[in-house]
Amino acid sequence: MTPEAPDPLPPEAELALAWSGPKVRGALSMALQLDRRLARIVGRTQEPMLGQMRLAWWRDALGKPVAQRPRGDAVLDGLGREWEGREAFLVQMVDGWEVLVTAQSLGRDEAEVFAAGRGAFFAGLPDPPVSETLAARLATAGRCWALADAAARVSDPAERALLVEAGQATQVPEGRIARGLGGLAVLEALSVRALARGGRPLMEGRGASLVALRAAIFRA
């Protein structure tokens, strides 16, 4: 695989990074970069087997000790710095994206498995040990974000409706997430809003910035 530079992140991701504490900002940035890289692989895949091979490269690389991984790819190198010892959450992300490559069609079950895997890294951001309550809360926020972002990016109206329905069925708890995780609160709130608007982009509309601000202040 030829080393690649990081992709530009969408505006909601940049906003989330700005509201994240210094202990998690780097890890969140690299996880989001990995997500964009995986999304690009899936989006360009026409032959499922080739897509699986490209995703397997990431799964295999993340399964190796940092010192034994290929060097020179900005995202893989960054993950080695920020996610060492917590790669299992990133492997779940790879597995989640693979669902979209292997599924014959996108149904509710496939959407749920995709969302749980893609958004798993939310629960890997806080320093361990993480309580079961917080882990469950972050996993829920991750699923909501995964579905809202996917709904905003698909072109098929039926698939968008399915993703929105799955996202709205995700019960996002009230109250704060945890100190230092303001970025995740921002993504959670923007995702809930985007789903309520029928799967529109997370930062679309004049009210998005206010929703993000309120979430960063009152939910983190």
C-alpha cells in the first residue's frame, strides 16, 4: 500500500476536535482520519473481494506491535502514537465498514452492525479504566454519529431512510458525557439534530453551531 497523507476532515469533526480536551484530541483526530480512509476504500470498491483485501490490510497492520508496522503512512503512524494498546476499538471500526462491502443489500441488521463497529472508537477515547455506564453511553453516541454521518452521505433515498430510522431508534441518554470529551458531546448532539432533519449534513443550517456550543458546554 502506498503511504498517503491524511484527508481533510469535515467541519463537524474539526469543531469536535476544538472542543476536546488535550488528552483525547490527538486520539480523536487519528480515529477520524482512519474513518475517512476506510470510508474512501468502501466508497471506491466495486469488487467486494478487493475491498475486503484493502480493509484487511488495515486490520492486519493494527494487529501488529507498533514497531513491526509499515512506516511512512501518516494515519497509521499517528494511530501508533495515539492508540497503542487500544487498537481493538479501531479493528471494530474496520469490521463495521466491511459490512458495507460484503452485504448484499443494506437492511436494518446490517446498519446496526455497521454503526456499532464504526462508532466503537468513542468508547476507547477516555483513559482506562472506564466504567460500564460511561462505556455504554459512549458506544451509544458512537452508533448515533455513525448512522447520522452515513445517512448524510448516501445518495439512495431508501438507504438514507433506513439509516435515519436506525439512528432515531438509538436512545441517546440525557445528561453529561464526561470531562474532556466535549468533542464527543458535540458530535452526538449534531448527529441527533441531523437525524431529526431526515439525514441532512451534520453542520447544515444556521442552528448547527449553536447546537454544538450548547452540547460542549452543558453535556461534557
